[in-house]
Amino acid sequence: MSLRFRVVEDAFKKVPVEVVAPKERPSEYYAKYVFNREKMFHYLPQETFKRYCEAIEQGTPLNLNVADSIAQGMKRWAMEMGATHCTHWFQPLTEGTAEKHDSFVEHDGKGGMIEEFSGKALVQQEPDASSFPSGGIRSTFEARGYSAWDPSSPVFIIGDTLMIPTVFIAYTGEALDYKVPLKKSLAALDQAATGVAQYFYPEVKKVTTNLGWEQEYFLVDEDLYSARPDLLLTGRTLMGHDSAKNQQMDDHYFGSIPERVAAFMKDLEIQALELGIPCKTRHNEVAPNQFELAPIYEECNLAVDHNMLLMSLMKRVARKHGFHCLLHEKPFNGVNGSGKHENWSLTTDTGILLHAPGKTSEENLRFAVFVVESIMGVYRHNGLLKASIMSATNAHRLGANEAPPAIISSFLGQQIDDLLDHIEVSSKDEFFTLEGKHGLRLDVPQIPELMIDSTDRNRTSPFAFTGNRFEFRAVGSSANCASALIVLNTAVAEALTLFKQRVDALIEKGDSTASAILDVLREDIKECKAIRFSGNGYSEEWKKEAKERGLDCETSCPLIFDRYLDDATVQMFESMNVMNLHELKARNEIKWETYYKKLQIEARVLGDLCLNHIIPVATKYQSALVDNVYKIQQTFPTDRAKELCAYNVDLIEKINKHLNFIAENVDLMVEERKKANKIESEREKAIIYHDKIEPFFDNIRYHIDKLELIVEDETWPLPKYRELLFIR
């Protein structure tokens, strides 16, 4: 029996893994393995706890004495929970996480040992910075880098290890991770949004960015996965003919969850809740064997950490249940890929959701300001925002009529569009009246009160308004949420900063606050109108219209990355104190390098599968057909033999045609790859891989998939789509 049939047989026999749920209610075991404020209150001295809270709430630094005190309380709690090791847990520019475990063991000076954990070990470590992508910031011989504790993200325990969320910076101070620029972008947005919010609510002192992500993923039986070298090495299938049944019946979405999957979900949810990840929703997605998990909204930095932790947890729990969790954006051709929608909103420290409509004129003016300035940031940097979510893997999904197109636009809904259009064309006299100190009274008779969710949603919109928040739908399933949020936060911070500068300038000239706000708001409504689009983002007409509107329509991934080095981009990041030109150049080098290396690996895997799996199997089957034809010709008269052999002769010719094409194009692809690998410029190499090498993939795949339909099922070496997608 072939490997394929052995693993298929084993997969069919698997039963759900029993999951024993905790006896307590979820609310009781929630954050069981997290050293949150509740546990800090019990394990830390009162003064230490007070200093920690001040550091979180006011941004004051923690001195070493306080860090030592926190470390001792943290160690005591961790050891009571069975921990023996600790690690700094950080997010290098690899789209994953990194950790190096150290035990609590130290010499006691008497020939023995003690279990120790100092404030210094808590606050800072020195990972080898040269071993992580740096884009040239660190030379190979310059190894020193620092990981430093992020107190705003609580430490947690996995297994026997205390995990300490940290930032990761070079010896020279540049950020080597996603967390540092994310936190800087959040600080910039806090400052800018607070300044504008105070026009309406003078008591506001802080604005918090909220994030609710939706994680899509595929589950594939682990044995079937192991029998597919392309899945194993690239995360996606480089070949495979469509299953006769895939998602065309629309019967998987929100359908009954398969038993093995339900057990996996139950186990995952329990472990996620124990780690403080507030899981809320689980369901079947559109494609077969595709699923989704979504949490309750959290503060943005913490939500990003939780998503990174969850992706790691999903893979670990999946293996326990005999699955492999696929986070690739497009693991299977012909069915929907996976995304990670990011629901983004702003809240004041007084509890006001800034993107939520209100019941008064003042509230709706605030609402209009924050909606318009949000899409203003998106409009000014729409190409950059696309670059923030683009990758070699997400490129397969975007523009495939299953996810938002690779053109950034914003859907607001008819009611909000009508409001903004009314503001744009109305004069101040007919638009509002001032009522003494009471303030503004909007005169919009056709829209007396703005309602949440008053219009239908537009699933083709990359950046859609959904009632009291924006949903960025173009983010890929494997991405670090921070990549898109760094751009979005900074772009909106810049827009709000510029808005306030212009409003304040008018106020200094003698305009009332309301009048100044409306004047600037009207200007911005006009300027960013091109980004507003309510139609079908999948249509060819929109592609033409978007180009006419001046939106970024580039589809080449390496060229899209150029937007990170535009003058407007550099100006934005530097003026908002998020990243400098040196850091941006370094990150782009990493983006280009990562892009071509992924394609390089795929090209090598494809070539290997063609030469060592597909061609030998198809040739063997062709030989069997030739043998059959020969025997028929020896047995029957010529005319009769010709009639009996016609079908097999046709198959032999078809197989030969497909084999010749595959062999010739694999050789051509290898030669192009050799040429590309000699190019020194990372950008130019990425462009060549996109333009010259990637086109071979689909062309070769077409002929392999045709062979899959011809070659007898028993000899085909790789698990087929019908097995990968429907064995659960």
C-alpha cells in the first residue's frame, strides 16, 4: 500500500480526543496562568504594586529596586505554579515569536544551588541580534541586542516556563521587532486623539486604541499533511486538482462543527482562557476544513500579544488532536483563503467610543471628525497601508474575489455618506447655529439621529465602517497584527495632528471652535472623498475607477513595498516619532528578502516534486499504457487493434505532452532562479522572482493537475484535495 493510502486509512480511523473541561466556570479559571494585577496585588508588597500601577498608567520608569521586588513576587507565584524556567518572549521580524529558556538555578556560593530570579533578569536580556532579521542594522559580527520587559503586557506561564513579553532592540537603539514601533504608534495616536477629543470633552486625559482580531485557519489531518512535502515545507499546496465538491454548495459556513474539530476547539478555548485570551466566537468558515476564532476586544498592544500567543497555541493543540493548523493565507487553490480581520476603535479614559454616533449635535460632530480623519489617514497613505498587509503569502488571497481587493478603499454606509456630503456642500450659515455657550446645533433634517448599523455591510471593502469601529479586512491570517496597525495608528495620528493644527490656527484668528472645526472638516471631506467607495470592490470597473481617483493600484508585491520609502511615509513616521529612515530601510530589506526566499523555497519544492514524484509516477503509468497497447496489437488484427487502442493511445500522447512541458519548464525555472540568485540588490532580486520565476508556478501546476486526472488513482503519490479538505 502506498504512503498516501496508508495515511488516508489512518486518518479515517481517528476519533475525537477526549477533553476534560475544568470543573470551574470559565470566569473562575480565566487567566489562571497569567500574573495579572489581581495576582500582583497578592504577591507584591503594597508599595511595589503601587509603583507598578503608576508605571502602567502614567508611563513612569521602573527602577531596579522595584523590578527586583516584582521579580521576587513573580518567581514565588511561578514556582507555586510549577515553573522552573523563564524566558523573554519577543516578536522579531520573522512574523513569529522567539524565546530562550533559562532555569532559575544559580550557585549558592557553598557548592550547592538556589532558585533565583532577579530584577535584572526580568527587565533585560541579551539575545544574539545578528541571528534575527535586521535589514543591515546589525552586521554578522555585531551580535549584541537587548530584549526589555514590556510591563503593560502581563507575564504568563506555558508548561514549566515563565514567559515575559518584551521589546527587542539593537545595541544601537533601533527596533528589531514589531512591538517597539507599535507602542510608539499607540503613544502618537493617544496624544493626537486626546488633543482633538478635548475640543468636545475637556476632561479627557487619554485615548486608548482597541483591537478585536478574527483569526481564520485551516485544519488538516496531520498524517495527510506529512505526506504532502509542499504543505510541509511551504505551508500551501503547489499542486492539486480541484475536488469535485469544495465550497460551491455553501454548506460549510456556520455549519455543524465536526466532532474531532469540536474537541480541538474546546481544548484550545480552555487553554486560551487559562492564558487570559478572551475567546468569544468559534465557527466553521466558508471553505471546507476552514474555521475561525475571535476574542473580545482588548487594548491594542495586549491584543497583538494575545494573537501571537494564540497562533502558537493553535499549532500545539492541533498536533495533540492529530491535526496540523494551517495559517497560510492560501493553502488550497480554488477555495477561499484565510484572513485576519482587525476591528479597530478608539476609546477615551472617560468611556466614550470616539467612532460611535451620538444623539446630540456635538456628539455627531465629534463622530464626523473622527471618522473623516481616520479615512483621511487611510487616503493619504493608502499605498503604504496596502504595503503593510502585503506579503508573498497574502498576495495569493488579495484580489481573488474572496477577500478585499489589492486597492485600499473605505466603505462608510449610505447614512454616513449622506451626512458627509451634506457637510461638504452646505455653508456654515445653513448648516449650523450657535446657541451661546451651549455650543453647536446641526441642521441636518434628513438625518435627525445617526444609528449604529443603519446600512448593510460591504464585504469587498478593505477598510469598512461597521457601526462604531473600522474593520480592516485585508490583513493576512499568518501576519503579525502589529504590521498593519503601526501604519494605521501612525497615519491617523498624523491626520488628527494636522487637523488640530489647522483648527487651532483658525481659532487664533478669532473663529469659534465649532466654526473652525467645521471649516477644516469640510476641507478634509473634500480631500479624502476619493477613498470612499460603496460599490463592488471585485469588479473590473472599480479597478479602472480607482486608478482615475489616484489610488494606489500596484499589484506587484516587491514594488508595493516601495511605499515604505516614499517621502510622505518617512515624513509621517519621523514626525510622529515612530520610526526613522534607517529603520524603514532596514525593514524593507527584510521584506524583500523574505519575499524572494519564500518564492525560492517554493520553486525548489516544486522542482523536486516534479522530478522525483510526478514525472516518475506519470511515466510509469504511461509505460503501463504502452504495454497494454503493445499487447492488444499483438493479439488483435490491425484495424481492430487500432480501434481498441485509440483511447489509451490518446492518453499516452496527452501524458507525453504534459510531461514534456513540466520537464522543460522546471529546467527553465531553475535557470532563471540561478540568474536571480546572483543579483545582490534584495529589491531587484525580489522583483525578478516576482516577474520571472513565480509565473512558472501556475503554468507547471496546470499540467500537473491535468496529469492527476489522467493517472490512475492508486498510483498518484500525494493526498488529493478531496482527502485534505474532507477528512475531519
